[in-house]
Amino acid sequence: MRSNLLAQKAKIDEVLVYYDEPQLLLLTSDRDVHMIAVAVRGVDMQRPFFSCEMQDKVFERYLDGKADLHYVFKEARRNLYYFFDLEGEIDSWVSLRKATNAEVDNDAYWPKVGFFSRSHTTRYQLRPAFDDSVQEYKIDGNWEARDFSKFHGKMSDLYSLFSILDRLEEKQPVSERAVMKKFVQDRFWQGGGSYVGFYDDLFTYIRSISPLSVARIQYASPGSFALRGNKDALSEITQMIETFELYQDKLELSYRQIYGILRKGHLLRAEKLSSFSSSSVEDFVRERTFNFLNEMKIQKANEIFEACDEIVLVFAKVALSVFRRGNELYSFHAEGRVQAGLQPEDL
């Protein structure tokens, strides 16, 4: 007698990853539940796959890039896991065998932490993680290609940062937070290369989920151009520019205060684990950096601090880098070359 708690077979719906042969499969069980399966070794089968049924919400988070594959398996429905032999596939159907407790406890069968849906070799129902919008900018003056490149570069940096911060929700999987943490901690923070590399990492990560792209451009003077991307991130950049317009002098003073302390302590190009001259100076820089981010209307300062592994020196350097990019964008507006404040258009 068949138990209604166990799936007996499943139908292959899609090959999600293919390298020489299928590596990751999407299936539907005979209980009409989505399943996911990863190719493994060490099982007495010709082409073995380790699989589980998925909770709908977990599956959606995985497709949206908000959870990794390891998390999907960890949150399997009823904590049941299966093996099947792809060699025995008939008309896209495979027979399932329930995994033993010993097999489930074997880490060799589990997908590694940090594999996200952006690495699929096929584009199965990958939905944008955010509502896309178009933000239009009116431009005037003599714009050259390098001006567009500079403006777009600073926009991309801040857009990537705001987008990933928006993803750090209260209930976000630990593995998702680890991505942001890794981007920060992989850098030495001893010079310009660290900052460029950090924002490049953010941009590479975000562009597969909710990329920033040029929707249209008109070179006439006056002219316009439009950027398409995450509505919230674009709105936050607009808000930041407006904050610079109102409080640029105050922000500049805060920047110079933190920058001056790091320079005086020979910490601007120091290793990230270098010490401040005293604990009181370190405490002051920590508090001042939190205030500085709040002054720039940057949300989730606590999340940034956590991503910096609560290293005050790195935290301060990240905040200074955000100011520099925001200030360069603001300079375009202050010079009258870009008109800000236009509302994004929902697509």
C-alpha cells in the first residue's frame, strides 16, 4: 500500500543546469509538487540524482535569487529526500527511492552553499526580484561619452549597493547575507582597487537579478536619457541626491571629520584589521559613521556594519566611499547638467 506521504515517481520539467550532461533538474512529483534534483556521485546508480520536494514560497525565493540551492534542500517539504537514476527515465518520468537517514546526513550529496538561480544555464521563469521602473533624467550642457560613462558608473555603484541592501530582509536566509559579507571581507580596503572591486562585485551580483540598463537616450541639448531598473533603488538614489542638495555642506563636514581621523591615524591605506590609537577613538568613529549614513538617508546601516564583520575601520571606509559616489552624482545636478526629482514610470 502506497503511503501518501511519499512520492513514488516524478516527471522532468526542465534542465536548469547543463554541463556536458544535466546537472540540475526541475521536476514535478506524482503528488503534483515541484521537486529539484542535483547530480551526485557515490550512489549505486548509473546517473544518480539527489532530490526533494519544495515548498512553494521557498521555490519562489530561489527563483528570485533570494535563497540559494542549499537553503532549498534544507527547507524540503516534510524533510523527505529521494534518489533517482536518470538512466531509467521513461517519457520524462523517473522512479524515486527514499533516501536513508545516513544518506541524508552525508554532506557529499548536498549542494554547496552559495549556488543561486542566476547560475542556471537556462532561463526558467526567472522573475525580477523587484518591480522594474524607468527613471528619466533631463540633461543640458555639453555632454560627451565620458560624461555619460562617469554618471552611469556612479549610478551603477549606488544602484547595486541600494539593491542588495533592499534584499537584506529580516527573514533573509543566512546564505544570502553571507554574499554581501563576502563582498566586503574579500577586499583589503587599503586603496582604490578595493573600492572599485567591491562595487564591481555588487554590480555583477545584481545585474543577473535586477540589472540597471539604459532605456533610451537623446543627445540633444537639452536632451534626456532614461535608466531602467529596480524602482526602490532608483528612488533611493533620487532621495540621496535631494539630501545632498539640502545638506551638502553638513555631509561634507561629516566626511572630512571621519576622513581626517583615519588620515591622522595613518589608517586610510592600512590593513582592515589595523587598530585605532585608542578604544575611545574607535568608538567615536563607529558612532560618527552610523550618524553619517543616517545623514545621507542610507537605510540599513546595521546591516552594512554586520557585513563589515563589525570592523569599524572597514565600516567607515565603506561609508566614505558611498559619500564620494553620491557627491559626484550630486555635482552633475549642482552644475545644472542633470535635472533630478522626476518620478519613475512604472512599466
